[in-house]
Amino acid sequence: MSVLPTRFAQVILCFAGLFCQRTWQHAQLLLMGAVLVPGARTVASVLRVLGLAGEAHFVNFHRVLSRAVWSPRVAARVLLGMLVRAFVPDGPIVLGIDDTIERRRGTHIAARGIYRDPVRSSRSHFVKVGGLRWLSVMLLAPIAWAHRVWALPVLTALAPSERHDRQHGRRHKALTDHGRQLLRQIARWLPDRELVMVADSSFSALEFLSALAPRMSCITRLRLDARLFAPPPPRKPGRPGRPALKGERLPTLASKLINARTRWQRVLVPAWYGLTARPIEVVSGCAVWQHPGLPVVPLRWVLIRDPLGRFDPQALLCTNQGMTALQIVAFFVRRWQLEVTFEEARRHLGLETQRQWSALAIARTTPILLGLFSLVTLLANTLVRNGSLPMRQAAWYTKTIPTFSDALAAVRAHWWRAIGLATSRRERDIIKVPRSVFRRLHEAACYAA
């Protein structure tokens, strides 16, 4: 039977309390197989890499996803606690939120919808794609041994299509409604920590920002033609009526951009969408964003332009008016790591290769695969020695900074060694491999694609 390495036990056994004893035995094997198997992440491929191709009761492994009673939300809370303790023990916790489309077909995929493909579309070209829309909240944490910020998925939820909700007689929730619920849930899990949320323009909505502003600092894009007003003037003593919510109407940010009197400040943003520092020019100020019939949101706006002329001017907003322009930009550029995580999950963790048809299994499998990204990072963190992680090198290939593929390879190598790769006492170059382990390695190597 499969072995749980001692270094990994302190991480994996934290999830044991979520399952009954019998389900935990199957869930633990599924987790191990999902890490070791290359290619598609189906239950069948996981059983093969575990050496359980002849298991007569294979249906019990499918039932862990489709029928067993356990809470993915509780699992997300356990995962978040471990990530915070390992990578963000103090200081502000930065959360990123974004959606992705999982391309799925079939009559059993009931929540499927037709959406705009953000990867293949451009400003002049619109591409539609059919699949499931997932909304994921990720912890944007600095990984010391990776020398950069990684986006670690924590809580992922399915956002069903409008057609699916209409057919089932449910009120359709917008993407911002789902996002508000997920972020409020995380805020309840971290009541004593300072939270910062970064998102793209999809979440630049007054109702969304107004609901979250009392608990966390929200940073997102701002339209250049947004209706901005001066902060409300102080109320005069003894004046009846409600206090004013806004002051005089301010010029739009688009007009400030072309105004010759605008005083720009040059700042150096560390790790600008990568590892290098980047000079930009900014101008900032406090205002109130208001639209008729919607909540009023006080904010700090930041207008950005590139002195090198490589990107178009853009504007950001932050609901925390005490934050500086440089802090707002530095937090916002971390958001790009969310796209990196989605791509790494597709390439290395088999996202979009699962084949579950049960509605419950569909709702569980994709969040598990995204959560596996964070779990592998935690397991790799236990293998770090002297601040570095083992990486593959060659005469023609030199790598100094590890990526997720290196973390996954290190975790796999340690797990295979724990299973049964023993060195001969007489010949150090000879490794003894049990026949059962050799068959599993043969299966993984020959059917990797």
C-alpha cells in the first residue's frame, strides 16, 4: 500500500478530521495519486499510478467526490490557515480574486454556459467558449525560496450560467455577488488580520466595493470617465437634515491625463509583473465615487502613465484612502500571478482533463485541483533546505529561480523515494526497486501524455 512521507504527514494529516475513517483512506490515496500521476487527472489514471488497476471496489474512490459527506469549505479554511502560518505570519494579507473558464462539453454538464474567452479575445476580436465558470480567491504570498509572489488558490466556487439558474428556478447571481460572498467568508476566517483585495475591472462595481470596504482594502481598476466628487464638506453645527455624502463634481481622470498642469511624480515599482523594478509616473488624490441609485464609495484614485510609452495610461482605485500611490500600485501588480496559477494548473495539474458527470463531483473536483497547487507549494516548503529547493540542471540549461514545475517535481521525487526506492548497501549506484513500484513507474512513464 502507498506510503505517506514523514515530512508530508504534518501537512496532509491536517485534513483527516474532515472525513470519516473509511473515506479518509480513499481520499488520502486519491490525493497522493493526483500528485504523482502525469497527464489527465481522472480517478482511473490515479488508480493506475497507485498500482490499484485491479481494485475490484474502484467505485469507492469515485464516491469520495460524488457521494461522500465532507465539506470543501471547511477544507478551504484548513488550507488557508496553513498557508498563512507558513508564508504570511504577519503583515497585511493580500487576496486576489478572478474567474476562469473550464472548457467542458456534454449533456451532463448542466451549469455550462457560453462566455467570452479572455485568452483568445482582443479589443477588436471576440471569441466565445463553452464551459464552466469558476471564481477563485487566492492568497498572494511571497515565497522566500521562489524569490517572488505566488498566487495560492484557497477558496473556489462555481458560478452557474444564467440559463442553468433559470431552468432550476433560481435567482441568477452576478459574478460580483459570488465574489462578495467568498471574500466575506475569508474575512470571517481571519478576523484579526489586515486584508487587502486586488481584482481586475470586472469587480470595479460600487455595490461590491461598498459591501467589502468596511472589512478590507479593495484595489481594482477605475474608469477614466468615472463620476468623481470631492469629499463632503464638514457639517455646520445646528444645520438640520442629513449630512452631505459628496462635495463638488471633480474633473474626470481623462481630463487630468491631458491637462498640462497635472503634476506627475516618478516612482519605482518593485517586481513590476516579474522580478525587475519599473519606473512609472503617477498622480493621486482622494475623492468620492458616486452614481445615481448606487452606494457612495470614498476612495483614493491613482492615475498611471508610462514614461517609456509601452502601455496605455490607466487608473486604479483603493477604498483605503490612507494608502500611498506606490503601495496601491505595488499591491495591484501582484494580480498577474492569478493568471499564472490558472495556466500552471492547466499544464501541470490536469485542470480541464477531469471527466466527472455528477453535479456534486463537478463542484468538488476543480476546486480540489486548484487547491492542489497550494498544497504542493506547502509540501515543497517542507523540502527546502538552506533556503533553496532542488531543481533540474543540465549543461545546456541553468535555472536559478524555481517555478511550480520544480516544486511539483521535488514533491514527486520525495514521494517516490519514500514508496520504495532503496539504495543497495554494496553498490551505491544500484537502486533496489520493488516489482510493484516498478510497474507503477512504468505506467507513469509510458503513458505520460
